[in-house]
Amino acid sequence: MKTTLSERDGNTVKLTVEVSSEELQEAFDARLRRLSREARLPGFRPGKAPTAMVRRRLGDETILIDAVEERMSGWFSGAMAELGLEAVDHPQIDLEGELPELDRPLGFKATVTVMPEVALGEYKGLKVPKEPVVVEDSEVDTQMDRLRNEFAELRPVTGRGVQKGDFIAADLRATLDGKPVEDLEAGDYVFEVGGERVFAEVEEQVVNMSIDEERTFPVVLPAAFPDDLGGRTVDFTVRVKDIKERELPPLTDKWASEISEFATLLELRQEIRNQIRAGKERAAQQRLIAEALQAAVDNTQVDLPEVMVRNQAEEMLADFKRSLESQGGTLEGYLQAAETTVEQIIETMKPRAANTVKTGLVLDAVAKAEGLEATDEEVSALIAQMAAATRTDVKALENRLRKNGRIEPLREQIVRDKAVDFIAGSAVAEEPAPLDFSIPESVKAAMAAKSASADAPGADSPAAAEAEAPAETPAAAEAEAPARDQAVGNEDMARDAAAEQS
């Protein structure tokens, strides 16, 4: 087989392929043998008809056309491999109107979109921001408060009505046009007032109610309420039967030793601080990896084929559909509620899909440039991790993956992970640049000119006004705007910082 790259326009290539007469004959013979095994001719058992009789019955032209259709995919793949190209879409095959003939070479042309060429930019030693990890006392206090709430006791309330934060037991019922609504009946139902486990109207109405007090009020049911009751107004009745308040334990060494392995409150706070710091450090490292990877992607030049972006967007839509179904919803229901279409969703997903595709291509290019590979041991280790996570037999999982052709994607995943580690490992972490509170020189000059004209004799005269005008040119206004915006932003940040500190 002879292959020639006849034309390339971006990611679209045209191949000219010539299949030798010997290869064409071999394909014809293989097809004839298969047909002989499948043929059912009168007087012969299935698969026992003579090859010559099958050939006469079907005709060489029919058999040869079938053979060409059967082998075309293999011939095309071989031609692509010979040229070192990888198709990303189905090819368009053109036999140029000629029927194949035995004893003559078969020529065809193929037009196909191929994997784009990647021009790697800078990906080593990238400078990326990494904010220093700081744990504020207020963050530790918040976690301590959560612990106290977790170990709080509920004590009966006497001498007052319901307050927000109380836990109450109540009988609930509702009627619509005088008839009970079954789904809205409950006895001794316990909930926290303000915990958002019941309708907001209920939480508002029970405040200040006393034990054994009953109150009826209207409630508008949510639009998604079942049995066609969504949006309807029902008469809701609540009878308070018990009120309890949460009593928080005191912050003492004794309490700390009872709920943890630490003997003192100070040790417990230090452990919480360490956990918060560890979480922040992991998050900061993940952000650094993401920043470094995105910088490498942004530095790379690649012309993405539309078909690759479209396919990725469709995969993302399929994932979204599975997510909806896992929560009991459907894509059709979502489309109706959001008043959108599948095509519109795909269009909105395309920018993220394009970045995902480009990221994969960059990682593949980095792996190739740095000679990164996945060993059989690493593939086996990954399969073992997958088996442990799904509580599946390792060998059974490996056999299933091999049968479904999923081993190579796993190998690709390992290589790409190594490429990510390489990019992030060589990145240089920098603290973010401090905010610049200074006023730009151009703004200072404009302000000085304006001040000088204001102080000049006769500043209120028309002539003075004309002299003042240049300070208000568009260039000066544009220069002043960033400083003005920065000043407002700095004031907001200062207020936020003061609020956090207090």
C-alpha cells in the first residue's frame, strides 16, 4: 500500500492511497471464504457449499465491493499510521467514482480531521502566586463553637415562649378547602427553630408560642410540591408540645479531655489550628498546581479542531445528565425548568470544553518532551487502588478493563498525572505582589495643574476656565479612574479586615 499526504489545511488533511492488486486479491479471497461458510445453497449443508459455486452465485463484483467495504477501515488506519497522523473524526472516503477491479490496484482519497500540532510554550519554572497560609484565632473559635454545639445538651424550657435556636416538639397539620393534606400531618415532630427544616412561615409563627398553645395561619406551598399542590395556599396549624434549649458546655480543660485525647483546652485548640492550617496548605498547593498548569496551557499555541471541542462538550453534558439522574431528576425536566435546549447548553459548555481539550494536549506534549511514561507496575497499582475503592477483585477488574479496552486510557491518565507533577514541581511559588496605594504620577500632575489654576488670580474668569480645561482631558480622566477605583477597593478591604479583626 502506498500513501501520500496530498494536502493539509490546518487540522484537515487529504490522503491519496493506493492498495496493491495483491492486497485487493487477499481481501477478496478472505471475503469469499467467509461467505462460503455462511452461504445456504440448495442441496448443501450450511457452510459446505463449494467456493466456486458461491462465487458464481454472488458474482465477483458484489464480493469485491463487500471486501473493500470490510477492509477500508484497516487500509485507512494503516495509511494514517504510515504518515504518523491520528484522526479525531470519521474520514470521508472517495473512490473517485471507480468500481474496484481484481488484478488492478485500488486507489482512493481520504479527507479527515487530525490531531492538531502543539507548539509548547514555557512550562518549566513558571512563576505562580501562592499566598502564605495564616490561621486566624476567629477560625479556631468557629471550630470550637461547632464542637460545643455538637456536644451541647438540650434542657427543658420553663417560664418563656419559643425563641430562635430552640428545639421544639409540635403537632403539625394542614388543610386545603377544609380537607386535610396527608403529606403535611405529623405528630410530635421535632425541629430546630431557624434550622430551615420546616416552612419559613412555620418558623416565624412559632416564635413566642408557649407549650400547649395552638396557632393556625396561611402557608403558600412551594412550586415543586407534589400532587399538584405547588403554589396553593393551605391553612397550617401548629400545636407546641415541648420546648428545649441548647446548653453549651463550658470551655474548660475538663471538657476538652472528655471529648478528645487532649488533656487541656490549649492543646485542643492547637490541634484544631494544625488541622485548619493543613487544610489551607493543601488548598494552597492545589491552587498552585492549577495556576501552574493553566499558565502552561496559556503559553501554548494550538489550533483546536471544532469536532474535538464539540465531543468534549457532549461528554460534559452526558456527565451532567448522569448527575441529574443520580439525584432523581432528568435532563428533560431540567431543560423545561431552565427554558433552554441541549444545543444551548452545549454552546455554553464549549469554552470550558476547549480548555479541557487543550489541557490534555499540552500534558501529552509535555510528557513526550520530557520522556514521561507509565510502567506496567504503575498501571497495576492504579487498578489495585480502583479495586479497593469499589471493593472489587483486582484480577476480575483488570480482566474487565482489558476486555473493554480501558487499560490504555489508564496508562494515559498516569502519564498525564506525571506531566502535571512535572509542571507543578518545577514551578516557582511567589507571594502575591503587595497592593500599590500610591497615586500614579499622571494623576499627581493633573491634580497639581488643577490646584495651580484654582489658586491663580482671576481663577473664576472665562480665561481661567479655559486654562483649566487641559487638566480634564480624556487621558487624564482615564489615568485618574484606576486610582479612584483602587482607593475605593482599598477602603472596602480595610473595612473588611477591621471587621474580621473585631
